[in-house]
Amino acid sequence: MAIQLGDTAPDFTAETTDGQIKFHQWLGTSWGVLFSHPKDFTPVCTTELGEVARLKPEFEKRNVKVIGLSVDPIESHKAWVGDIKETQGHALNFPLIADSDRKISNLYGMIHPNANDTLTVRSVFVIGPDKKVKLTITYPASTGRNFHEILRVIDSLQLTAKHSVATPVNWKFGEDVIIVPSVTDEQAKEKFPGGWKALKPYLRIVAQPRQ
Ligand code: BEZ
């Protein structure tokens, strides 16, 4: 069965460009982003990996470790990384898993046989410090991902993990949020002493709490 939100992210041992990694141990108390790409030496993947390398400080600011994966062997990953630096201006600065035996791809359902029976699709798993899966998204091989969107979701996940709020459509860090329906007005008065705007009894807008 496909991995669903709230499931424990399966643990594994992997060969990576940074050596052998035991996934849960490597994550430690951090958040994690595990993402697959279809193939080394392909154009869209080259741009994606360069972008993740460029954004690494943004992930680190949020206490997130990033790790990539494809079914290419380690020698291929190592040969390809020079192209990422040369063409994208950013050297690979996070581990890339070589999943030649497809063990991890199968564990996480990253191969969608009706799209391509051998290559991984563009899967993303965001994993919390409790090792639970908080977000899954899947893109086709032909569409490069928007990693700013992944950072945006992480901002929302980290905020909503701490406060009794949810984030509205197109929300970005710093913008107003929504008081979750399970919080009564009485409870909200304590949690949000600055008050809120109720457009409907179930739609209560409040300034974003401090992290
Ligand atoms: C790419 O990264 O450009 C790509 C990889 C596999 C299929 C299509 C595009």
C-alpha cells in the first residue's frame, strides 16, 4: 500500500554520495525531505538538483535535512555532479542515494509502472522529527518541481505543529492564518489575546503567531 500521511517513514540503509547512511539515524531530530528524480544526466533533474543545492541554507534554517534518490549507480551520481556545478552554479551539497536494486524506490512507491516501469517519478516526502510522513507529492518526469513550494509547506507544517492554526490558500510565512475549528472561541481568547476577525463562526482569521 502507498505510504500515507501519518505513517512512519520506512527506515533503510543506503549507499549515497556521502557514504552509507542509515536513514532514521541520519535524520536524528531534524525534519527531512526525501525526494526522487528519474535519471542522472537528464536536463530537468540537473536543474532540480542545482536548485536544491542553492536552497540548502533555507532548508537548514528550518532544521530540515535533504536527501535525493535515483536508481542510477553511485559511479553515475559521482560522474554527474560535476555537470550540476558547471551548469547550475551550485555543487551538490546533500547526499544522493544510489538505489540500483530499487529497494528504497519500491519501499516508498517511487516507481509508478504505468508512467515508467523502471525509473522513479519525482516523489517528495516531508518527514517530521517524529519520523512521521507529513507531506507526499508526486510530479511526472517532464515537470520540474517548485522547491519554494516545498519550503512553504514546511513553514506551514512547522507552524501548525506548534500552534492551533491552519494556513489558508496561497499562504506565505508572515501572513495571517486561520484558527482551527476544534478551538472554541473561549479557548481562542486565551491563545490569541490580540483577537481575531471572524468572517464566519468557522472562519476566524488571526495574525501569524510567533514561531
Ligand atoms: C529530465 O530530467 O529532464 C527527464 C528525466 C526523465 C524523463 C524526462 C525528463
